Amino acid sequence: MTEMTNRLIRFTREPAYRARVRQVGKLFVRHPRALGYKGAASLINRGHRTVEYFYNQKSVRCSICGWVGNAFRAFGTLGYMRRNARCPNCGSLERHRAMIEFLIREGWITQAESCLDVGGIPPFEPWFKSHGVKYVSMSLGDPAMVCMNVERLGFAAESFDLILDSHVLEYVGDYRRALSELWRVLEWGGRMLLTEAYIFGQSRTVEFGKPEPTATFMVRRFGDDLLDTLTEFGFQVSRWDHTGRNDCHGDYFFLCEKIAGANTQVKTA
């Protein structure tokens, strides 16, 4: 079943998903530049496919599905376009591949039995199942196994020993309530890999008050106080920039563990 078919089925069956689709559609109408980003990405990708048909150097490889080619595809969305970003086979983006590579390298995947993917990254499902992990994806808007609000999770306490959250809290109304819920459903000794819109060196989280078009319609951009907030909720936290930039433009992962006495220490790297 294609992704488009899945979207149509969800649109007819799930009121929350219909409301989300209408909301996103209104954003495109109000900000037509987003159509330009998507159009430019489409043209670039046509060129990639044509060149690859005649000569595939196999210079890049997707760590999730194993696809190889000359380059990853351009990706256009509401507020920007990135080249060499999306895998044409599984649809993963740079951050998604970095998350999987981290889980393998640090051994998190070998210790996981159950995983909650908040936001729902489609290529993750087959990858986790192939590694014997009970995988559940959830989202309020994008395609996922469960349609659910992260501020009101319908799972029992301590249901998962691994949680992935890829750029969700920057969009929800009450991110502290969402963190409380994530803490509740994570097992003791469990781990959470969190990625958010975050500026290294910005002391405090900036609340926009409403979806901000110049910031891909986020409602906030986190600052260094996110470390303190995570610690306040009881996580032991490490901060890591998977791009290696280690500056305000880096893409940071927040590596959280739910252990007793965790709020006595915050580690940064």
C-alpha cells in the first residue's frame, strides 16, 4: 500500500488527522514561497534520477535501507530547501540516518526491546522490526501507527525502554506536559533520544506565541535551558552535535536516561 493511499485512508477515518491536513493546507496558501521550495527540489531530483540512470557512482549509502547512489535527494518543505538530504528509497533525512547510526554505534539498539517513535519516521518501522524491537510510532498529523497527542499519551506507565523524539516538542502547545508524559511511559533505566530546534549559546527558550513562518512554523526555539528542563524532569542528560560543528548551527541530540538521582548532574559534550 502506497504512502498516498495510507494518507487518504487516515483522512477519511481520523478527524484529528483531517484537521491537521487542513491546517497545513492553509499554511501553504498563506505562504506560497513554500511551493517554490518544493518545486525547486522536484526539479533538482529529476536531474539526479536522469544522471543516475546512466551512471551510478554509488558514492552515498543509506544506513537505514541500504540504498546507494550518486547523492541523496533535495528536500523542500514549508520554510526551506536542503540538497543531498532525502533517501529516494526509504525517505529518510540526514537526521534520521544519524539517529540510527548512533543507536548502532552506542549499543542502544541491542539493549532495546520496545521503542516509541514520537512523530513517526516511516522508514524506522521496518528497520526496528528487522532488529527484533517492538516498535510503535505515533503522531497527531503525519502518518504513523497511532494517532495521538504527545501531551496526552494513551500508554501505560513504563511501557517503553527506548523513546525517539525528532522535532516534536518545538511544535506542541505545552512541551512541559509532553515531557511529563514521555517520562511516565519510559521504563526505569530506559533511554530517550531527543532532537529539537535548539540554538547552542542561546540562554533561554524563545516562545513565538504562534506558528512562526520564518522558523518552519514552530511555536518555540529551545535554548540552553532545555538541559535544565530535562534534568528537572528527572533525566540524566548528555548533549551531542552529530554534525561535528559544535556551534550554534549544529544539529544537537539530547541523550536522556531515566535513572534514580539523575537530576543531580547534567553532562554536555
